[in-house]
Amino acid sequence: MVQLHVKRGDESQFLFNTTVDVHVDSLTLQVAAIYNGRLKVDRICSEISELADHGISLPPNMQGLTEDQIIELKLQDEWQERCIPSGGADFKKDEIGRRNGHAPNEKMKDVLRKTMEEAKALISKKQVEANVCLTMDMVKEALDQLRGAVMIVYPMGLPPHDPIRMEFENQEDLTGTQASLQVIPDEEAQLWWASKELQKGKKLQDYIGKNEKTKIVVKIQKRGQGAPAREPLVSEEAQKKMMMHYYKRQEELKKLEEADDDTYLQSEWSDRQALKRQFQGLTNIKWGPR
């Protein structure tokens, strides 16, 4: 299998296994689906954290309003009585006015938080360090875990306007948000390798050859953004090691400069007879009783 190390810019995203015989069209769609799926998991986890703290989302026409404004406009949240968390609610006001404040109890919060951590770990960028390749099934598993946790806490479901439900139903509207800048639509996705765009209509082997044991770094981005920056010749880890070696060398040279001029005479390498004694087997000889 060919292993792809997928990056966005200089940031690692995930590892992905494929074959040299795969069509670039299919490969691009597979990589984009996993990339966007990971973003969806992150967005849902972010909203579930708010759900655990402040309960379900208010209707759009009530969000951001003060209590006096809601009373004055005679607005009412019809979903508040329908969507009560299992075990009852603990009130904690949402200061920014997005959620109704009727949060799940501590036991149910733990269910949500524990599931969030498990889902995040499944699609984490740390999987790259662990040499674990991501698949779309793993992304779907993370989404299913989150969906199951929400159903345990809210068995009656969430309001249709709640961002979590909209994400699960693929009805989310990211217009005007920072998240919209991260998502790469399938039709706009491009893969680049060695400053070359992998052209649709070709196969991966047209670029990297037929060796199935190849490992390459590919970069995903939106069409029209131009060629991404090339990978550095020296990795960040190797660069750190080189800098550490250089620093130690500088320290050694500094110590030599500070030492007396004659100190080298005490060094083993300055003994002209050392090599001769070594060949004669006369090194490390100690006199006296042992």
C-alpha cells in the first residue's frame, strides 16, 4: 500500500493508505471526504461542549436577546419543554444568549464529555505520530459515537435549529463563519505532490511509479490557490537536532578557548607514544597490588 501523509499548508492532518493504481479523481474525493469529516467532528464536539454547559439552542429569533427583549417581543421557546435532558436539568445561563441554559446534570455531562474525548482521539492529528492511517469508517465511527451520546442525554432529540442536529443531518450553514474557510468542497479539492498538481484523469502511478511501498507527502487545498509551499529539505525534528549539536559544539569550543594553552599536553591524544604502546599491548597497565 502507498501511504499518503496528508497536509493542509504545513500542518499535518492524517495518514491515508491507497494504491498506485488508484485514479486521482477517486483519490481526491476520498481524501477530501476524510478531511472534511474530521472538521465536522471537531465542529460537533465544540457545540456538544456548549450543549453540556448550557442546554439546547434557542430559536434563531431569540438568540442574543435579553430577557426583557424576549418578554417585550412576546417570544417563546416551544422546544424548551419538549427537549428536557435525561435525569433533569441544571440551570446555567448562557451569557451570549445562544442556548436556553437548561443544561444536563453532571452524570449526563460526563457522558457527553467522555464521548467527545473518545471521538476526538479517534480522528486526532496525533494518529500521524502513532503511524495510524485514517479511514472514512473511522470518521463515521466518531460521528456515530457523538450521535449516540446525544441520544442518551436527549432521547427525544434536539430542536431542528440546533447546530448539532443540523450537522448530523448535513444541513449545517457555515456561511460567514471561520469554519467555512476550512472546508474544501469536493469539486474544489486538489492534491499536490512535489509542487505538482495531481491531475484528474490520471493515476497515482503516473506520478510516483509502481512501487506500492512508497510514502509521500501530499497537500490538499482549494482549486485556484496556486501551488502550495514545498516541503523543507530538512524536517523540523532534524533541524532541532542539528541546532542542538551546533550549540554543544559551540560550548565545547568556548571551553577550549578558556582553558590554558598547555592543558592539551595532558590529553591522551597528545601522547606521541600512545599508538606505539597500544600495538605492544602496554595500555591500561597499572602497577601495585590489586
